[in-house]
Amino acid sequence: EITHVHAREVLDSRGNPTVEADITLSGQHHGRAISPSGASTGEKEATELRDADPKRYQGKGVQKAVSNVNNQMRRRLVGQLFDTQAQLDEALIALDGTPNKSALGANGILAVSIAFAKAQAAARQVPLYRQLADRSHYTLPVPCMNVINGGRHADNTVDFQEFMIAPHNADSFANAIRMGEEVFHTLKSLLKGKGYVTAVGDEGGFAPDLKANDEAVELILEAISQAGYRPGTDISLCLDPATSELYEAGTNGAPGLYRFFKSTKKTMTSQELNGLWESWVSQYPIVLLEDGMGENDWAGWHQHTAALGSKIELVGDDIFCTNPLILQQGIDQHIANSVLIKLNQIGTVTETLRTMELAYANNYGCFVSHRSGETEDTTIADLTVALNAGHLKTGSGCRSERVSKFNQLLRIEEELGSAGKFAGLKAFKNQ
Ligand code: PGA
Ligand code: ZN
């Protein structure tokens, strides 16, 4: 029985307010969770409720979302017995009553949903990953580390948002993260040596003013080699150019265009952009490309999947928004072969698990993700292990809101011992 529900306004890694929720079961089992927050969000994400009161936090306060937890949700939940996560989440969805959680706010709803999962884990005395899915064996993920930040995550000249390294040729998660960190620190010296700044962006990757987008790839490959690893054999590349942010829809039936708004200001058609990805994939050891096309460019996505969908992993983030209904449309139309998983895009644990199960049932991959605005909450580490997702992205090699997830994975790997196995390269579609 739920005996206590309480939310408060706390801060995320950008210093913006977000919702933290506490739940107690039977007066003694506690769960606490904090919702993250995106910057390059998909249009169809569940609603992040903000106060829009310019006198507090420049309009970004979340007192309404907090009050919805402490009033409506508390009244509905306290004194009730929910046997399963699905029962709790269905009650929250019904109480909200809107398709995108705009009445109560997905930031408050998600914090309550995750806090309940953690409280249940505490009551059963099991780790969170086992509470989410009870298995005899689990897979430890390849950490895809975002070592160069651009796009909306950094004030630099790089248009594409995320350049990630995937250290996959390792016998354990611990060794994979060590390899990644060695490359991260090598990259720092390399940038310094070339006279670039080594300040970091929102996700902890370096944010230098590079001369061109492909220079980011070249520098990372150099750092991998300098650190003593073989690009493509030991460590491959993953990209999230977040092209919805570059896309401008056409007017009067004209086709939409992608604008390189931070570097050259030049534009490209979907076909040209797809050509760029095909040439990068043939030149560089890229195993995963996320949002290579914009969320409103389904025709572009169709071409893109036809060209590269049988070669590498193509992940849909903004286009699917972790939403099972939209993912089903994508599956029906052969769009992408993998889905990005962000709990706060959909707003409950149950719906997130439903999206992941739908993906697996259709031979799609699941790439679990943090948000650019993160916190010390490490739920995504447990979620990745619970569903054997095989890979996740949770930032670069620094900043505690990022490495806290790596640290949780190190603990989980240690605890699992021989019941845990590192995923390696086969975690990626088509590898
Ligand atoms: P966001 O970025 O958290 O700012 O939305 C992450 C992503 O695009 O994958
Ligand atoms: Zn993305």
C-alpha cells in the first residue's frame, strides 16, 4: 500500500528546475526519482509542464507539476494498493486523461512512476534492474560516449549534435569504459595541442570551434589510434546529428531543406543529406546513426532507411518520441531499424517498457538515452540492463550527472558476476 507521496522542485545539470518525487510503501519502503529534461526535443514528446512565470527561474519553474503530484496524484494514490507497475501507471494515465500528459505534466508523472518502481524494488529487496525484469542472465551495455558536442548542446561552430565513441571490443563493461575514458583524455590533449578550447558542452563532450563537421570525426579517429586502439575493430563511432533541428519545412509544396545553421549556413535537400551519410558510412567506422533525417521528413527517412538500413543501426529519436503508437507507424512504413528510449518522452515506466517490447517484437533495436538536462538519478542504467538493450548513451567521460550512470553500471556488473555479460559489437543492428 502506498502510504506517502511527495514531490519537490530540485535542479537539473543545466541549473533548471525539475521534479523529484518520493514514494513510500507500507510506511517503510522508499523510492525517489528525478525527471530529466531535453533541449532538442521531439514535437510529439509528452508535455514537460513549466510554470511560465517570468518572475521565477525565467519561466522554467515546475511548481505546478510539483503541486499536481502533491494534490491530485497524492489523493488518488495514498491508501491504495497497486500490485504492478502497470496498474500504478494506468491510474496515473487515467487521472491525467490527455494523450500527451498535458494536464498533470509528464515531468511529475514520470518522477512518481519511477519512484514507485524503486520503492517496489526496496520492498522486494531486489535491485531496480531485477524489479524491472527478472532474468537469470543480463547483458551489460556498450557505453556510447558523446565526446564532441555541437548543435543545440554547445556554443560552437559544429552543426551536428553528438559524436560518440563505442568501445565494443572489450570483455567487460569496466574495460569498455576504461577504453572510452582513455580516448576521451587523449582527445583532450590532442585538441589542446591543436590550439582548440577543451571546455565541454551540455553532455560533457568537448565543444571546440572546428572548421568543419567532418573534422570532429577525424579528430576522434586520431584520438582512438593515439590511445592505442584500432578504429572500427576496438572502438567504432556513433552519431546523433539531431537533424530535426536543422530542418526547415518547404512552403507551397516546395521540399524541405536542412540548413547548416552554425557553420556554413548552406542548405541540403534530404537526398543530399542522405548522400552525405552514405559517404561518411563508407569512409568512417560508423556503426550507428541517430536522427539522420528530421522528424517531419518521413519521405527522407524512407530513402535513408532504404540506403543504410541494412548496413548500420539507424535510430529514430525525435521521429518516434519513445511512443509505441508512432513507433508502430514507423515499423509499418519501414522507417529506421532502432528506437531511442527516453523515459520522459512518453512519461511512464510501463509505456517505456511497452515501446521496447514492441521494438524487440519487430526486430528493432533499443538505444537507451539520457537527456541533455540530467541529474544524479541513475534509472536508465538499470533500465538498459533489465531489458538487455546492449547499448546506451549517457554522455562523455566527465561530469557526474553523466558518469553516475557509468558508475551504476560498474556496480551492477560487479554484483551480477557471471550472470552478466558485456554486449560487444553485436549489440548494434547489422553488426
Ligand atoms: P535532448 O538531446 O536531451 O536535448 O533532447 C538528446 C538527443 O537528441 O538525443
Ligand atoms: Zn537524439
